[in-house]
Amino acid sequence: ALPVLSVPAVALAFLLRGAAGHLQLAPGPPETMLAASVAPLGAGPTALLASLGALVFAPTWKAGLLVGAALLWHSRIGFLLAWLAGTALLVLAESLQIGRPATLVAVFNGCLTAVALGGVWFVPSRSSFALALAGALAAGLVAWGLAAPWQLLGWPLSVLPFNAASLLFLVACRARLRDEYPKSVDFLPGTPEQNLAVFETRLRRGLNPAAPYAVAVSLPFQGEWLCTQGVDGPLTHRGAWRHGFDFEIRDARGSFHRGFGREVGDHHCYGLPVIAAADGTVVKVVGDVPDNPIGTINVARNWGNLVLLWHAPGLYSLVAHLQPGSSTVREGQGVVRGQALGACGNSGRSPRPHLHFQLQGTAVVGAPTLPCAFAVAVKGDGQGGLALRSAIPAVDERWSNLAVDADSLAAFDFPLGRSWNYQLEGTGVRGWETISVEIDLLGETALASDKGRLAFRRTAHELLTTTCAAAPDSFLQLVRMALPSVSMGAPGRARWRDWLPSADWRGRRPPWRDLVAPFVPNQGIEMEYRLDRQRGGLLVVEGQAVSRDPRSLPPVRTRVLFAPGEGIVRIDVATARGLRSARRGAVPVLVPSRRREETSHESTSGPVRAGAERDSVLLARGGAVETQGGPPPAPPRDRGRLFP
């Protein structure tokens, strides 16, 4: 599972060099560049450019200048990696008094290795730059060590050091227990800038949980509970057990119980179902520990009644302090997510009824905890709740599992093979674009056009766009901003957040920012979206920027009209760059004037026809929405007055 790199070029060069005599060819002197003088190359800019020129068998500063300019145009991060690695190797070669020919080969191989390790196969970061410099040094040592033997054999050294060092470091990094620092590129590689943008966006969107488990974990209860002790809690969640969670139920009056709460049955959470956080197998069940009187604890049987589940190799979940005799499962039994395991109680080290939950790495009851982030959970805030990915509950926060709405789940669907036409209008976009739904050989579904591709996937909780490789003026870029994800909650109550890179709302950033991007986090923006229903059955998803400081709130607002079973009807995206819109319709066809009024074109079937698709929805001042027939008016010219 290693990349091919340029191993075929090296192998073919060896074969051709060895076969030259049999083929009656006249090979040049062994390794032309190694036949030069043995004087040191130096460590200045001219020496670095000459080394880059050696990559194309022209070790001059003029050829190197062209190679460097091409690399700078292709990737600023790649250019920075090559410059740092080349300079370091030149300084080392100068201090060791290594000759010019060997240094030329070592430097351009080191530059290639640094670019490959620091930005292509690993996400650009401080740690990837450190790995890149180590790889470049390894490539230089290989080049210097093999220079003399290869010259005696008459073989070209070429890019052999680059291949050897890169593959060696890739194999070594894959032996790590955790894929981080640096993080490998586990998606289709692009330029270093693209790799960094994909990973950073994925990280900010919560698509990388706090612990990289293959199994998604849900909250172990039904309804809304309050977190009373979280990570690094002051009572028992310390040291090896720092990643545990305690949950209880508090009523509207702020009380955990009825009356004075002197009996365990007075507490609101007592006796309520405790459910499996994920599919798994029951490993251990304890159900004979009596409940404690309120205010007392049982330190002899610390965990009380419990159920321990196995989910994957090295991943177990434990629910503890259950009601005696309430367990509904047996050891060795398979369970599914959401299945009842028992009831909340007050057994073990529990002064009042509550539910304890933790992830752990072994089947030992009470083993040290593992970091835990719940895949999709709803944080209660008095407005219906905010759905969050990779949620880590904190003390005094109300949490519940997302109640999936069947109508929303069925509405947001993009059937394979369907296609639609959209007319784009506004700042920086114009014309028509045809969008189709396709699937690739790896099973990834995407919206595609002649301007790019937007991949998405559906889960039990949401519709989620993943990667977007499309032109800036494409309809797909509008979808990525206005519909990055859809929470499958009930219309009118579903709210969720997502994250957009700064390029989406600030415009194209200057190239110099790419040079500092691996060291300075991307200043993106958090968006909050809401799902609602309009008359006529249309669903609307509205989004706006979220900021703690209202004065720094960027003017970003989005609106999408979606027809169940028919797809996107219209998109409006308003940013500092202006208003961009796309509405579905039929591509106009030129026909003779006598028959023009008799000709009609339809691009879709169902309740949303060409006539209805002429309805325009524009973002007006203050976020008000105006619906009217006919073609939409031109977007406002004064960008500063899009919003009050």
C-alpha cells in the first residue's frame, strides 16, 4: 500500500544504462553531473537554484530559477519546504566540505523528499515540516553515501535517494499507534494547500472526533439529561478516569428530585432506561449490588451494578450505578445501539441516583478511561436544541440524542441518475450549469457538473457534504456554503452548526498567507443553520454567521429552498463579495420567433415545474425574504448595504 513515486523511472534508468552496450548505444560519461569538479558547491541562492536545475539535468541557476518559479506557482507551501530543505543540506554540505556533484544530487533529492513528506503525504503542519527536514537529511545521506559506488558502477543516481527516503519514512510512520503529529493524508492527495484546507475544514466541522474510533458513540439514555460531572471532574473523574461522564435529570425548578429527595425513588432519573451507546457484545453484567440510602456510598463495590460492552478491538463502554436487578441483557449477548441495558440506580460509589458512562480500552471493570466524543448530540438551549458533532458534554449542560424526523430523512435525497439545470446570477457568477447525481467506483456519491464535483454522504442523522473540487463560480460552491450539512431533525426545531473556510466569505486570500498557513490556523467562520417548512411543502434551510463579538460578525447569510423529492429549487448566498444566486429552470433554447411562444421546456418532473421555478427568493435588508414571480432583480451594487 505504498505510493509508486518515481521508482519506475529509476528502475528503467538502470536497465537502459546496463543495456546500452548491447543495444549499440553510446552512453555519455557515468553520471554527467558527478564528472564535474570536486570543489564545494557553496550555500548561497545560486547554489540552491543550480541544485533545482539538476532535477531536469541542467545544473545551472537559470534552469533552477524556472523550476523554482514553477514550484512556487504550483504550491507556496511546497516551495517553502523545498527552500528550507535545500538550504539546510547546502549548509551541511559546506560545513562537511562535500564536493559539488554529490551536493547537487543530494539537494534536489532532499527538496523532493521534503515536499512529498511535508505537504503531499502528510498534512502541512509544524510536525510535518520537522518530518520533512528529517526526510531531506536522510535523502542527502543516501545520496552522499551512494555517489562514489554508483559512479564506479556507471549507474545514474538520479532520484533514487528521494524514493528510498520517502518510502522509508512512510513505512516508519505507519507503524505509529496514533496517526497524528503529523497527520497522514487519508484522502485523495492534492497540492499541500488543498490537503491542509481539506483536513482543517474536516477538523473544524467536527468530522474528526476527539478519539479516532471506527465506532460512533451515542448518549446512553433517552430524553434530555444534565451533565453533572464531566472530563476532569472535581469529584471522581481524575487521573486515569478523567474522561468519564455523570448524568442526571433536573426539572424546570432546578431540582433533581421530588419533595425533599430522601428516597432514591424521589429522584427524577431513578429507574429510567439506560441504553447501549453503540452496537456491541455484552462482556460483563453485575446486578446484585443494593441501592445506597441517599447520602451514603458503597466503596467495597465501587462501580455498583453495571453493564460492560465490547464494540471493537480496544474499545469498550461501561454504564455503572444501575438499579439492582434491572439488567435486561446477559453476558455474550449481542446488542444494538439504543437497546435497553438496565435502569438508572444508586448502587456503588453513588451518594444519589445518577448514571456513569465511560469508554475504556480493556474488558477489566473500571479500567482507565479513553477520550470520548459523542457522534451527534443535541445541546439543549431553550430553543429546541443545537445539534453538534463530536460533542463533549460539560457540567450543567443539557444533552439528548437527536430525534430523527422521518419526513426530513426522506426529503433530503438526491437520487442517482437525476439531473437539474440551474441559472446562476450575481457577483462573479453567470450562466447555466447542469448538475447530475453520480457515484464512483469507491461508492462515493456526488453532485457533478462540467465545473467540478461535490461529494456527500448520508448518515442516520444528517446529510453531509465532504469534499468539493469545483471552480469558484460553480453552483457546487454555492451548495457547499449554503448546504454543507443538514440535520435530520424536525422542521422548525432542527438547528445545527458548521464551519466555512475564510476563502468562502473573504474572497481569494493573498498567496503569502499560504506560506504561514501550516503554522497559523485558518481564520474561518462558524455558521448556524436552521431547518423550517414553508407553505406548499417546500423546506427552507437558512444560515448565518456566528460570532461572540457582534462587531466582528462577517456579513454571511445563506438560504436554500428544497422541494422534497425534487431537490434544490433555489440558493442565495450573501457575503462581503456580494449576492450570488442560483435558481432551477430549463436551459433556454433559441427557436424561430413564430414558434417561440408555443415552445416550452421542462427540466424536472413533479410538483416543481418550470413555471413555478421562476419564483425568486432574495435576501433583503435585515434578512427579510421577498417572494415574487418573474425573473429576479439584479443584485445590489452597494455591497456595504446588503445588511444593516
